[in-house]
Amino acid sequence: MNLRYYSLLLYLLTPLLWLYLAFRAVKSADYRGRWGERFALGKLQRSEVLIHCVSMGETLAALPLIKTLLQQRPDLRFTVTTTSPTGSREVLKALGGRVQHCYLPFDLPWCIRRFLRQVQPQLLIIMETELWPNLLHLSRQQGAKVLLANARLSAKSADNYHKWPKLSGPMLQQLNAIAVQTATEAERFVALGVAAERLQVCGSLKFDVQLDNDKIAKARAQRQQWGRDQVPVWVAGSVHPGEFDAILACHQQLLARWPQALLIMVPRHPEQFDNAANAIKRAGLAFVRRSQTLEITAETQVLLGDTMGELLGLYSCGDVAFVGGSLIVHGGHNPLEAAALGLPVLMGPNYRDFKEITDMLVAAGAMHIVSDAAQLAAAIGQLWSSPARWQQASKAGLSVVTANKGALQRQSTLALACLSEIKAAD
């Protein structure tokens, strides 16, 4: 398949895109508006720099980089795009009016042409591996440079690119520079035909976790207010349907030994908050929703984190963290926030999206991989019953995070070099 047939296929599938939006709108109120942005029907101002951040995880990693570029080049205008409401919310909360923000349109040629005609970027920065053939092709056709920042390329993704060389080959050639996370991933890009001189191994921005000490202190003070500072607390963060029952079954096993233990369960997506609440009810556990004003008492067994943007604070309230999206075939989520707080981390076996990071934490002794509720309960129990084991895992996670910091400086230097030839429009 080449670019022409890819675009034709997208045109044929356009009715399904509308159905996709309608389906998501039924499940989540966040998808019920701003449909015009998905098809580039809004009005946008010109920006010298366009940064695409995808969803919440990529946006959180990108924010320190974006803030650095805004500080270093205040003469330039920036547009930041996402594809999800959660990512959009993080952009608006962190950057406000400092940037122009919208959803990235679907990769239909007429949508991308209209979008680029309005924004007219001179530099396109794409986070991680959110590569869209028409976006790259038409951006370069318009004269923009393209930087792939915080780039990662799993073995599975590389295999998929190899299957479609007529589409992926020309697409990858559009990239002027790639700030890749690891040497292994750089080798995969080279195997796909990317010139080695376009690659620079910079590490992952996710290691440069920005911790707000005031928020962490407030979160830990909350735990004291709950009366749980002397009893075990664990956090299941970014969990998905298919994991709820296993998390709750694990907690029931832990309660048999630690009756005052508290589980903080944080679903990944807001449309799953009510489903999570129903799962807790079915399990027969006493719970409180974070969004409500009810007090956490000695009888509370589960705190449901049904608010957005509080995961870091809720991790700060725990002793141990389980990172979701890993007991199901999803790819896992970022474990570094929990590790940076000094929490021993647990994950399921499906962590392909964070393989390198996870392997490093496992090798250091900061993380343990579990496959079901029984193994999860056993691993948490071992940490709670052995302060020395907990302390060793905590220090190991902090050491891994500290040893791998510096990606922000390296990637911002590369991005600023790409911006050096750009002058602000009159």
C-alpha cells in the first residue's frame, strides 16, 4: 500500500469515522463536542511551531519540553494538538492561553491540507510514534521541518512498518530529525531505512518527572487526615475494564490479613468511573468516590479516584503502586511517576509500550511482574510484611529514575537547533 491507496482507503472509511465519534460520544460526554476540529472545520491562527502530543501520557511527558521552548523562543507562536479529551484537558490546564490548542484532524488529505493552510507551521514536532502519512507528507510539501521527539519504536511496531514498506518507507523519510529514547530503538529505525545521522539517542522525557513537592506534601497530609498513616495503602493507577475484578479480588485477599488496608483505585478513562463504582459494589466493598465530599472513615475499604489530573497526588498517598493496562492486552502505562515517588511498582505481563523502562525497573529490583490477583496480593503482602524488602525496592526505583534523567535537556537542545532558523512572522 502506498500513500495514494492509503488516502483512498481513508476516504472510503470516512462514514466509519463519524460512527466512531458517535460511539465515543455515547460512552463519554467529552466526545460530544468539537467534532469540527476532527475535520479541520474551525478557524485557526498561524503558528511557526506545531506540536502534536496525542493523549494524556504523551502530553504530560511533552509539557516540560513545550514550556522550555516557550521560554527560550517567546517570539514564536505555538499550536499544540492532541487526539483525546484527556490530553486536551492537560494542555489547557498547563498552558492556557500561551498556546493555540485544538484536536489534530483525521489524516484525510483534505482535512490535513485545510489545517496546514491555516496554521502554516515551519516546524512540526511529533511526540513518540504518532506518525500519520498525510500529515508528514503535506507538512514537508508545505516546507516545514519535522522532528520526532521522545521517539520509541517497539519490535512489534517495527515489524508492522516492515510489512508496508511502500507506505512506511516514504513516511519515515519525511523526518528531518529523530530524538530516539534508546539505542535499540535507534537500530530499528536504521533497519527501516532511516539515515543514522538523523537519529540522536536522548533517553525518555518520562524520566524527567516533574514532581510538585507542595502537592505531594498535601497528599500525604490527607492520608493522615484519613487516619491511614499507620496502616497499609496501595494504589492501582490507570486501570482498565478487565482489570477491575482482579484488583478488587486482590484487595479482598489483603483485607483478610490487613483489615484496615485501603485501596485507591484510579480508572484510566473518565467514562469508566461509573463502571468501576459498580464493580466495587458487586465485590461488596465499602467505598468512597473521590469526586464526592464523603469522609473516608475506618470502615472505608476503597477510595475510587474518579477525578482527573490527581494520579500523582494519589500515588503519593500509597505505599505500593500497581500500574494498569498490563493485566489485559493493552500495552501498559508509565510506571515512572510511581517509581519517582519511591513506591515499589507492580505490573502485569502486558507492558509492551513501556518495555525498556519496565525491564530496567525489574532488573534493578524496583518492580515485580504479576499475572493475576493471587500473585498481585502475594507481591504486595511481601512488601508490607518486610520493611527491608520495601526499602530496597523503593531505593532501586529512585536510583533508576535519577540515573536516567537528562532527556529534557538533550531533546530541548535538539528542538531549539531546529528552531534556530525560524523567524517570527510579522
